[in-house]
Amino acid sequence: MEKTIEKFNFIFLVAGIGFFVLAFFVSGVFTVNAISNLPYTSLDEISQDVSPFFGALSRQYPEQFDKYYPGGPTSQNYREALNLGRNIYIAEACWHCHSQQVRPVANEDVRFGPVSTAAEQQNELMMPQLMGTRRVGPDLSREAGFRSNDWHVAHFYNPQAVVPTSVMPSYTWFYDGKMPNKKGIAIITYIQWLGSNVEQR
């Protein structure tokens, strides 16, 4: 009886290791090979096409903008703001409550638009992907231009002032007084970029 149990234990051990190796190749190696042929866009390439929302921030908050991004809405300043904005998005754990992936479940396409594709994630600002974990706040994968810069300025300063039911905390350290500082301009720039690289279907 004991030998039979040991035999089955050995079979289960080998099967478990085998399934792990199989899952590694199917989910990891094959997937990476499949998406590695998709075109990849670097941050330098992205920043060549300066967003009109970044230009608008330079006109709406000229003193703050000139203080933190001297020279106006250049591609170099845009690159710096996008990179800083993404780093802030990660550091402040925005990805925890906001996803950047419209999934093919629960009518998400009705709420947030077409289901996300791998091609949308093939750029430097999406590596590693920030797909998110929860739906406390709306999906932000295509937030670009959905709301104005002023809306975002008010929302980060006091979320409940623009969305009374919001549970999002205030991010007053993004401001000098009530004007956006370098971090505030950067996070708004990043949010207003999200989805601008996607051809609307």
C-alpha cells in the first residue's frame, strides 16, 4: 500500500513539474515571441508629436509651466513630462484603482470602448504594462481628451469637487498653492496622453 502511495506521489510530482514547464512555455515564451514582432515605439518617438493638451497647459498656467518646463511645449519638455508623469502614476499607485486595459468581460467595452489589444501596449510608456487590478475608478486606457486639462487640475486637487461620489484622495502635493507644479503638470500630461496612440475603432 505504501509503495502504491509513493508511486502516485512521484507521478503527481512529475506531472506537476511537467505542467509548470508547459505553462511557462505557453504563457511566457510563446507569448513573448508572438508580441515581439509587433512594432515598438520609443519615448523619443512618442515625444516628437507634442500633444495639444501639453501646449494648452503652457497657455493655461504660463508661470508654472515656464518655471518647471522652460522653453515652452517642446518635444524635449514633453518627453520629460511624460516620463515623470508615468513614474508618478506608478509611485502614487494610481494603477491600483485605475486599469489601463479594457477586458472582454462584464460589458467593459460598453463602458470604456473597444477591448484592448497587444498593439496598444507596444511602446515605452506601457512597458511594463500597467493593466491595473481593480475598478475603483474608471479605466484610463483611452483617457486622452476625454476631459479637459482644467477638469484634471480640479480633480487631482479635490476629487469630490468634480465627482462627489469619488473615493480618490486629494493630491495637494501636485500643486504650488492651487496651481499645478512640475508633478501636477506631468501627471496631467501623462493622463492626457493615454490612448492618444490608439487608432479609434
